[in-house]
Amino acid sequence: MRVLLTLPPDIHNLEIYRITGMNAPPLGLAYIAAVLENSGHKVKIIDTPTLRMRTDEWIREVKSWNPDIVGISMLTPTAPKGYKAAKLLKEELGEDLIVIAGGPHPSFMYTEALNNNIDVVVRGEGEYTTLELVNAIEKHGLDRDVLVNIKGIAFKDRREGKIVVTPLRPFLEDLDKLPWPARHLLPMEKYTLFGKPIRIAHVLASRGCPYGCMYCITSYFWGRRIRFRSAESVVKEVEYLVEKYKTKQIVFADDELTVNRKFIYGFVEGIKERGLDITFACGSRVDHVNKEILKYLYDNGCVVLYFGVESASQETLNRIGKRITVEQAKRVFKWVKELNGFATGSFILGFPWETIDDMKRTVELAIKLDPNYAQFTALTPYPGTPLYEFALKHNLIEDWNWEHYTTVRPVMRGFYFTREQLGKMIKYAYRKFYLRSAFIMRELRAGRLKDLAGILFKEALNMLKEVIIHPLRWR
């Protein structure tokens, strides 16, 4: 079949895309495309935000390719435009065109999606669910009696009008069995940092997270256990990226890479054995590193580590399920400085039980830790997380426009603060951290101030989102 996989059109102007000038490939779609191609289907990917594609351009591109199935990947802030795109597809290409949706938002909000011109929702890990679904559609169309036997989907029974939800598909245990992402279907030359043509390639080494933090979708979408690829498989993929695309920098799309020391040592040794001249960036946790492993990483090509600190309150860290301590964060950032390494820290403001003074203490901790860059975000209740259920129970959500669910714009109040006060606190945090003379002088000496200032002041300081290479946890 001819299967077109796409992100919704006209989303490049949403806050999650326009803030940094950074583009990241839709690896999820590229993995699905690779599986479909290996089974003989013809596939096209449209990475709309990277191509800055408007709706009219997108619909022309879709029409020109004449697909049998269109699959739309949606995050929470891109869902409204995804639903509009599905409606337009039905209007322009006919009601018989089959539109499927996947990604974190429709996986949990499948009823909403099925009531907005989506025929079938692929829930959770999508490669082999999508393959089985496409194979079934090729032979039987949207036959209910066939669809009910496909694990991991939701659809509306056309005869009875009821929504049918099948059991979730078990997670893929051996990630090495997946083909590499179909990057030949992506505009690889356009993935940049700060809008500059830096040759970056994104790689996924693992899926899942055992921690289950109440605000993060990773554990609930990818599972509560980390599944790693072999170091050998990842090294071979990196070697291919260097040879094929002249890649110089690898961005690991994993939330946490350093939990697996065996993988880290195997990856670094594999890169050395092949003589690959690359650097890499990855996520980590302050309870998973010591000074020895930090030195090993920095000495062997790691140029950025991303740490989620989140709060200055140990009580809050315990309540959200983070399972780290403030003292661990202090030790790690002290080690980073002693090693002259580079690290970014993430801090969340707006936990429901916080006061304004609590948030200010988190900002003070960020300044004390003094990471190279700091990310301050407004706590956001994404569907599928325990936080979302907590916010519903306590009637905290005030803004139901999914496009605003970017972690930049507050959408919920707390017990002791308003949404407006949280918005002011985000601005306060960025001003306090980035307008320090010590920070400005450090960036000036490092030659980074021009790039950073262009972002900070263009967006009035409060809109800085993911200021360094960490590859978009909402992807």
C-alpha cells in the first residue's frame, strides 16, 4: 500500500517549534516507515515543521502522492492541527481515505481523536501495530471483525457507532530487531541547532523509564522498564550516519542514557575502534553518575549532559516520584565544574502545592548549581500522566486549548498561586538566571553569547525552551 506518514501541517509557528530554531527529526515515524518498507509497502514521510509547511502546501503534497493511508503523529500541542488536517483530508481526498493517528496524545485521548475524523488510533509503541494494521486494511479494509484482533488500536465500530479498544500490544523486547529509522525519507540536511547548518543526527538507544514521575509521559507511553539496544548496533548506526550524512554530532533521543554503564563503555570503545570523529549529547540523572563516569564521558566525546533537577524541595521531589535528592544534584554539578564539563539543568515551576516562595527557592537552587544553561518550564498536565488525573480531580486546569500545552505557557493553577502568577515566575526565573553578570561573562568568553542572546531577547526571556541539544522529550 501507499502509506503517507506526517506531522500536522502549519505547526512550525507553535511555541514548541519556533522558540529555538532547532529542528529534530520525527524518529518515531522514521522507525514505522522502515518497518513498513521492509514489508513491501511504499512510504513517504512529511516532516512539516522542519519544512515549515503550511496547510495548503501540505494538502497539495499529499494529493500529488495519492496515498491509500495517511498516518498523522500527534503530540498534545499539535493535536488540534492534526484533527483539522484529518478533516481536510476527508474533504479533499474523499471519505474513503483511511486516516490513522498515533503518538502520545491520541494514545490516551483516543475517544477525542476518533470523534475528529480519525479512523483508527495506534496506541503506544507503533511499529508492528501499524504494520499489522496496514496489512489488514490492504486485505479487508476497516472490517470490524478483523480490526478487533489487532492489539494496540482503538477504532469506531461503523455499524454500532461504539468505540472499540483492543488490548495493548506487548512492548518489543529486543530493540536490535528494529530496522534503523528510514532517514532517506527525511530532509536530513535541515536538522539544525540555533538555525545553523550543524551536521547533527539523532539516535535512539533505549525506550522506557522505570521511575514514573507524575508529570512525564515517558514511563506511561514507552513502559516502566528501560529497554536498551546493544552498543554494537548503535555504533554501527553512528558509523553509517558519519559515512552517509557526514555527521559530526550525535544527539541521543533517550531521556536517560547513563543508567546503563555497560552500554556507555561499549559505545565509547566501539566509536574509538572505528576511528569515528564525533561528539555526542545525552540525558542523565544525578543519581546515576559519579565523578569517575562523568570524567569518562567528558574525556570521550560527550559535550553536553542534560540533568532533570526539577525542584529545590526534597518533599516535592519525593511527591512527584523523581527519586533523587537535592544533595545529589549539588554534588553532580560540583563535579561537572571540577571537570570543566558542560551540563544543562531542568527546573519545573508550578507544582500544585507550591507557593511563590517555593518557586523562588527553586530558582535560587538553579543559580547555586550554576549549570551552563538552565531550562525553566511550567508544570503541564499531559493526558496519560498521573499529574493529569490529579489536576482533573482538583479542578486545576483552566486552559483546555491543547496548543498551549508546551510547558512554556501555564495552563493550570495551583492551590496557592494563579496561572498568571506562574507565568510571571517563568519570566522571573529566566531573568534571574540569564541576566547575571557571571553568566554573561562566561558565555562571552566561550563565544556563545550571540547565539543565546538572539533566542533569549527575541522571545522576551520567558519563552526559552530546550536551550541546548536535548532532543525534545515530547517527541
